[in-house]
Amino acid sequence: MTQPDALSSARLYLCTDARKQQGDFEDFVDAAFEGGVDIIQLRDKAMEAAEELEMLAVLRSVAQRHGKLWAVNDRADVASISGAPVFHVGQKDLPLTAARTLLPNVAGIGLSTHSTTQIDAAIAASSSPAGLDYFCVGPVWATPTKPGREAVGLDLVTFAAKAVKHAEVALPWFAIGGIDHSNVEQVVAAGASRIVVVRAITEATDPTAAAKSLLQALDTVQR
């Protein structure tokens, strides 16, 4: 499977820090991929670039062993040096056109969205020269991983599903924010077929089982 194909077929996207307290980053990402996670993004604002590159080298090695994708958040310089196949930006981060200029060979560039206007802009950007490859909608529920960010609720998930369908574009999008085993069915019922999670796997005793359980929930609801 080529990297663009891997991105378009991805359903479970995990964001994790460097797990300094646990000291098990390599084992953790290996277990998550084993459970069916399609993309793992290293997102740890406390790290300096050199340390991030070291951790990304570990993530890259594990991802390649599983034939899965890995992502860099925010730092285009780090993404370029590490050879990341996926790069993610927020609304106030590097503009999409600049990211595409700096990362012409990256397999996928993604964008966070938090409103109907931003979703419409993301869909339009997918057919622009900059070529957005996916977007995320959220946070669906308030989450400590995004302090101060107001929850957008399930209605915005439904809006995104209808907007992408109406636009008739093959643009993957993910619901994100506070999603776990207790509410994943609600998110899918609202129109999402792909999700981003953090604590649902990072805080799990068994990351492999947690990932498998989330995918099973996606499969069950989508039947």
C-alpha cells in the first residue's frame, strides 16, 4: 500500500507524548500499531528539536516495521529533517501553502478545524494548489490535551460529514477530542468514520487491546 493510499484508508489516528514518565515510548508505539492504529503523531510541546528528532527516529523505525504512517505536529523543519510522511498544523500554525512549499514530498498534510467556516475552507483547500490531504474536526468534547479550547459538539461532526459528501471530494477527515470507548459510537453515529484519540490508548493498561476495541466499535457502528 502506498503512503497516499494508507492515509485515505486510515481510521484510527493516535497522538502521544514522548512518554518520559513511563520510559516505554518504543514499546508503546509498537503495541499501538499492533492493535491497528494507522497513524501515530508525536506531539510533545516540552521537547526541543534535537530530542524530538531522536524520538521520531524511533517512531519511524517502528512504523516502517508495521507498514504504518507517522506524523509530526507543527514543526515543518522537524518534519522535513525526519522525513515524516504526515504533517499536521493548527489554524494558527504554519499556513498550508507555506507547509506545502517546505514539504513538497510529504505524503499528507492535515489541518485542525473548529467551526463550519474552517471546515468549508479545508474542503476548498483540498482542491487548491496547496492540496490539503485531510482535516480534523474538534474537540468534540472538552479535553485536557487542549486546555482552553471550547468543545464543538457532535453537531459539527455531522456538518463535516454532510459538507464533504456534498462537495463530492475524496478528502479524509477525523473527529477528535475526548473520544474514548464510552462515546465512540456517538461520534460515528454523528457521521464520522475516522477518529483521533489520545487518552483512550495512552492511558490504557493494554494499548493493543484498547486500539482493537476502538476499531471494533467503528466496525460495529458502521455495519
